[in-house]
Amino acid sequence: MEVQCITLSRSKMNLQRAVFILLTFVICECAEKPHIVFIVADDLGWNDVGFRNPQMITPNLDRLAKAGVILNSSYVQPVCSPSRNCFMSGYFPYHTGLQDGVIGLDEAKHLPANLITIPQKLKQLGYDAHMVGKWHLGFCNWKYTPTERGFDSYLGFYTGSEDYFTHVRQGGSDEVGLDFRVNKTVKRDANGTYSANVFADRAVEIIENHDNSKPLYLYLPFQSVHVPLEVPPKYENMYKNIETINRRIYCGMVSALDEAVGNITKALEDKGLMDNLLLVFTTDNGGPTYVAANNLPLRGAKTTLWEGGTKGTGFIYSKTLLKKTGYLNTGMMHAVDWYPTLLELAGGENTDPNMDGVSQYDMLINGGPSKRNEFVYNIYGKREAAAIRYGDLKLMQGSPGSHNGWAPLPHLGIDERVYQADNQKFPPFMLYNITADPTEHFDLSAKYPELLDMMKKRLENWKKTRVPAQDPSHVPRANPKYYGGVWSPGWC
């Protein structure tokens, strides 16, 4: 009997030890998952960063980009909401109904509720997920807002743009409302504080309060540098040599964003999170040259299917995760690829066979080849216009949009509109070799009819899976006057 008791006691001890080892393994596995900080700049031009344009004062972005990997062929959508759709879902917008422009203030459009978002997937893997900044993926119903789509906390605004200091957005003549939230609660105490500072302070707060034993996913889509052109004077004064006031303010906005990124990365260093972290920086679309941005040497601007509207300036940085650093990565990548890439980085597996994105883990982390040889720039729903890429070739159907030229850096005496060639008439199809002609000067459609036919067939194949564009009808009930002067859900 005594022997049996000893055996039972030892068995219990072994069981306890096994449980302890298992728990330790689980905790260690969780802690070893890399932290992810995903920063999105709004309307940042290809040529609006210091590592490409010495006119720009962006020391923090330059340092991170040069020590990491500059992405030279990372594509986004021509405008805001569709790109955010890609980041959040891994689906092309023409598969979610968000292919026709941005989500308007009073339009009941949204990221489809049936899609599992990247924060939802990462939370299943043990991540804390926080969002700070611009949502612009629909808010007509609470179920479409950030804290219902996977984020533990949210500070930011739902619409596409607003005043940087008052955080008020005006739509029609009688549509004026505050658009600033902490989770679902209206935030009224930030009036007078520049949004880049509000967002950076909140990001720092999240970082400082984070439990280091858990992996962190921090999504930071800044308001900067979207219109309206507003910035504290000290940043504008950094560019006194620029004569054109809009360009001067815009550049100041870029430098304010750069400082915010510097404050956030310092907080990550101080907290000890930077030792096991991937930082992603990307724009959501090309720069609006018709406002003050610059995309040289690329052709076109925001809203267009030209490279200037769709090739996004960006980079990745990590102190420990990247096997190859300090180079220009020319591998083809699209915004839909971030979702499965981050999922693989976090140790998860993409189980959605319909997802458009492919994991670029090997390319980004190991410096391997791209897993992508083609993608859809966009296929519009309401008009016969589209663009696709296959290898070196780019096919465009219909009008690429307005602002079709190569806009110079603005200065007094230059009418930038002259360079836009907005009244151009385009053939039904255009064909470019983006590798040989990245600035899109030479249409090859007449010279190589067999290549044109091949690309047209590929486009028709892509079109077979197009879904109808979501209804863009205006909903009068969205007016903030019905919600105490605040842009709020509850009208769809």
C-alpha cells in the first residue's frame, strides 16, 4: 500500500510538472510571436520622402527605410477606402464591392461583414490588437466599426478626412459634425490638438501599457498628409525655401508625420518591443499632385490607374527578423498580400482559399523571390475601366482617370495643371512594359497586337469574378444633426 501511495504521489508530481512545462511552452510561444506595427500614411507621394527626395526632411523614416528594406514594387489602390479594404481583408476591392472610389460620408458602404479581418485572425493567435487613426471602411452600423471588427481599442475617426485641429468634418451645407472617437465614445477633449500628435501620443500610451509577454498588433493609419493642408507653423517653417504655399505646408505635414513615427519608435525601443518587431510603413495611394504631392518620376496621381496613383512608397524595418537588409526590393507585391504575410509571420495559416493575397514572407523576411507574377490594379463596376499586371506587362482599359501627366515639383510661375494632360483622349486599351518603361511613356498596344490580345484575355478572365459595386446612394439619415452634431452609426 505504501508503495502504491508513493507511485501515485510521483504520478501526480509528474502530471504537475508536465502541465507546468506545457504552460511554459505556450507562454514562450506566445511571447516569441513578433510584434507588428503597421503604419499607413495617407496621400503620401512617391517622391515625398527623404530617401528619394533630398528636399524632404524625414530623418526617422529615412533611418528606418535605409536600415530595413525599401519596397520598390509594392502596389496599392488609387484611393483610400479600397486600399484599407486590402490591408484589412486580403481581398481585391472588385471582390468586395468597394472598387468604385471611397466610401462617402453618407453612403451605406462598408467592408463586408462576412470577411474575417487581420486583427481578428491575429487575436486568435494571442495578439493584443489596437488601432489608432483613420478607419474609412464604413460606419453606418456599429457592426462595421473598428472595435466590432477585431480591435481591442480604437482612437480615431470614421470618415475620410476632417480638420486636423477641431476634428470636425463638413459634408453638405448642413452636414457638419465632430468625428473623433475613443472606442465607441465621442472624444471631445482634443479640440486644438493636431491629429498627428494625438495619434502618436495614443500609440505611445498603448506601447507603454502593453504586457510584453503578449504579442502586439498596432495598426496606425495616420490622417497625415491628406487634405485639408494644415500643420503647426514650426513644421511649415522647416521649408522656408519653398515658394509655393501649398507645397510648403504639405512638406511640413510630412515632417510632422515623420516626427510622430520617431516618437513611436522611441517608445518601442524604451519598452523593449523593438527587439522582436516588424514595422511596416506604406502609403494608401499615390500622391495627389493636383494638391501638393509629388510622384516623380512616375506618371499620374491619386485616383488614377497610372503608376503614380498605384505604386506605393513604403518599407519594412526590423532589428532582428530580416535576414537581408539595406537594399531596394523590386519584387512584385500588392496591398492584399500584407494580410497573409503578417499571418504567416505570426505563426498562423491562411485557410481562406478565395483570398486574393499571397504570403510574401519569404521575399520580405528572407530576401527571396516574390510569389506573385500578376495582380489587378482595379476593375471598376460603374464604368468600363480597368488595369491588370502580368509579369512585365501592364494593360489598361478605358480612361486611367484625371491627372495623367508627369507633374513637376511645384513652384511659383508653374501651372501644374498644364502637366496633367487631363483632356487627353485614350485608346480603348493601352499596353506598357513596366520593367523597361516604369514611367509609362511608351504605349506598346499597336506595336505588339499579339501581346495585347493575350492581356485582354487575361483581363476578361479576372472580370469573371467581379461583384457589383456597393450602392453609393446618399442616405439623408446620416446627417450629424440627428446625432447631436456627431458623425455616428445607426442609419443602415
